[in-house]
Amino acid sequence: MSLAQEWESLKTPPKKDVKAPPEVGAKAPTHASLTLPTDKPTIIAFLRHCGCPFAEKTFKALAALSTNHKDINFVAVSHSSAEATERWVTSVGGYWDASVVIDEERDLYALFGLGISTTWHVLSPLALYNTLQLGKRENIWNRPTESGSRWQTAGAFAIDEGGVVRWRHIAARADDLADWDAAVQSVGVTPRPKPPPPVRTEGFL
């Protein structure tokens, strides 16, 4: 990673023909680089960029879900390069049973209605505050950005076996994360119970 790479991530990327996001109940867009199975539903997460702490939290959640719900196909879409994405995925814990699609030209993002965000989307006080809180609470911090754009909007979609969108989440801010239980439930699967949080003892012992 170099200062030049970090600077590139701050540049506004080329404009795309961004379609309207598919509505719940509508057929999901199709693309040669995205194969949807017909024997199980699919949950897709479009990541901001490799290095973003909220992309990391999203990918970790997706990877964990992939081991608990073998009856769902989990896909993460990255617009960072294949090499940068591979290094990033390894550094954040690995694929587990999720797959990753590389979309450097951001064609899939545009097809699903995910365009370039605003300065407020990325740098609002709430987004910056939640970035700090995520680091403090879960030790998820910014990592080096080798490729990709910090201005790319994130999103997620749940698609059933028939190719119909059953749930969607378009990030309103950089820190706006999806409700994965709602995504799982939307395709007729009961979410697994979450383990109880660890007991905090600071100040008591």
C-alpha cells in the first residue's frame, strides 16, 4: 500500500449508467458475472471498498451467516482488484462458505442501483462517530485501501430461488449496516439465535 493508492481511493470514479435499485417483489437483474442458483436463495452484499471498517463488519457477518445457513447462497461483491480483495479477505478472517465476485468496473453495482455517494454520506458526523465506536467496541478499524473508491455506495439484496428480490438495503450513510436477520427471514429461513454477549466486568473486579 502506498500514499498514491490511498489518494486514488479518494478520487471520484468514472460515472456509470446507474439503474434504479430493484424493488422488493421484482425480478433481480441478471449479469454474466453473477450466477444465482435455482435450488436455494441468495443474499448478496455489495461492499464499499476493501479497507473500509464497515465493509469488514459486513463481510464478517456474511461469512458467519454462511456457516450457519447452508441453505442460502452468500455472495460478496467487491470493486477492489482481485489481488487487493484476496489479501483483504485473508486479513479479515477468510471466506468461510461465502463467495466473492470481483467487479472492478462497478457494472454490477450500477445494475443494482448502487452509484457514487456524497461527501455527507461518507463524512457525516454520525458516520465518523460510528467509525470510532466500531473500532473501540469490536476492534475493527480502517485498513489500507489498495484499490477501490471510498465514494462507492454499499447495499445488500436477498433473492429467492426464482430470482425475485425479497429484501433490500441501500446504505444511507457509510456506517448504515444491513439487518441480516431480516434478510434471512425474507427468504423463508429462520435466523439462528445469536450467542449472548460476553459479560463485561470493568469496574467490578
